[in-house]
Amino acid sequence: MNWILQDSVTSTVFWFATGLLVALPCILLMLRRRASASLDLDAVRDPAFVDAALFGADRPMFLGALTSDLAGEPFFKSPPELRAEMLRAGLYHPHAATEYRAARNLLTFLGMAGTMAVLAVSPPGTIPFRMLAGMGLVIMLMSLPRLWLGMAIRSHSRRLEKEMPLALELLALGGAAGQTLSFGLEHAARELATTHQAVARDLAIVSAQARMGGLSMALQAWAERQPIPVVRNLCQILDQGLKLGSDVTTNLVDYASAHGAELRQQALARAARASFWLLIPSVFCLWVAAMIVMVGPTYLEFTRGRAATARNLQKQIQSVGVANKQRAAANIAAP
């Protein structure tokens, strides 16, 4: 592995290709952005109408006042798409987008500074190789925040999908007990705040936005903020029920039951796939046992026969040697 650190064409191509490979998923993520930027969701973190305890204690930015300078503010504002992606990742801190841009710019600057420092002390003949390798390293460092953001979005979406069934059951039980939908959202957020913080935070935001701008607007904002199927379907069912004047409780109970049945089917499908994939190592293990049973006796007989043949050959060699010695002794004793 010493060739990676040497000044050669191979190491240069390796580092440059590594940077491009790391940057390629980030470019694809940027080209396939699906986060909605039409809604101004700055107020979701405003303590004036949302319980700040559900979000955790306020904290300063990770580099203090220098964070805004590294992010280029106030000259360069965070794009709405980036702010929407921060909300999809569950990052409701008011300066989450600023911290993201600051971290990306800091990594890029450190990569460029390190490359310049290495080039400053490099021999002239190695400067082209190290420059290309440094470009690949800078591209890789610049792409790491985007990869982290994509993984954070997927992780938060999976967490919401796991926590939504219990929230649906609480909303359905509250509606069956005579609670209004707004009070049911607030009650569910309060009950789930300690164990299911992701869905509790979103329910608290929906409840607060419903008090300020109406439940229909709050549901629409939630569906655009977290565009996963279970959230979109729930918001669409509740919104249609409110607009048509139908019984929302019945719709909630039906959707909770249907979603539970769908989750059971998915669990059964995963179990079936797991049993199929477990069949492959099981077959290999059985093959090993079958090979031992079939080949073992033959191999034992072969090794025993070879050992017996080797012993007989050794005895013959020893007998021939003894006979030769006796013949030599007889020749010496003869006058």
C-alpha cells in the first residue's frame, strides 16, 4: 500500500478518482432534489408558538460568530432548497443551513490550504502529480457534508416511518374518545415527547401552526416538510375529511387499521426474504457436511493405505540396507 503515498501517476489517479467517486453521489443528490422550496418554514422553530422543550435546549453555532462568516452571510443566503432539506433531516435549529454551509466551506478551505502547503515544500518534478491528487482530495472533502445530509434525511424518514403507527393509534383513540383533532395532535405530541421525539416534534409543529393559520394549512405544510408516504396519506385523508365535513375519527381509525395491515404484510415479506437468503448459507453448510460424509471415508482409506505403503517401503529399504551391510561384512571377512 505504499504506492498510495508515492509521487506516481498511479497514486495521482487514485486520489483524483476517489474524490470524483465521493462527489458523484452528491452531484446526483443535488440534481434530484425533491424538497419543496415553495413554503417559508422559518417559523417552525419560533418559540412563540411551539414548545421549545420538544426541540432540546438552544445551543450556539458550532463556531460561534465565525460560523456566519464562513457561510458567507449576509452576502450569500442559504437557498430555500437547502433549508427545506434541513427540515427533512429533522434539523430544526434556526441556523442549521448556516452551519451546514460553514462546515462545507471550512472543509474545502482546509483541503485547499493543505494542498497548497504540500505543494510549497514539494520538488518541482512532483508538483503536477500532487496538484491533481490535492484536487481530488478537495473535491472529496467538499462533498462529505452533502453525503452526510443525504444519510441524515434517510435516517430521519425511516425514524418517522417507525414512529408513525403509534401516533396514528393515539390520534384514532383520541378521536374515538371525543377529542377534537387539534387537541388530539397536541395530546399525542405531549405523550410521545419522551419516547418518539421525531414524530412528537412534527405533531407539536402541526398543532401550533393549526392554532395560528388553520389545520388545513398546517397539514399541507407537514406533508411538504416531510414528503414520506405515511405522512402524505395521513395529511390528505385529514384534509379531505375537514373540507368535506365527514367524520375524521372514522377516517383515522380506517387508515390506522389499513396502515397496520400494510406493516404486517411488509413484515411478512421481509421475513420471507430473510428465510430465502438464509437458505443459501444453510445449503452451503449442508454441502460441507455432505462432502465430509461422502469424501471422508475415502480420504481416510487413502491416507491409511498411503501410510501402510510408506511403512512397507521403509521396511524394504531397511532390509535392503541390512543385506548390503551383511554382504559387505562377509566380503571383508573372506581372505
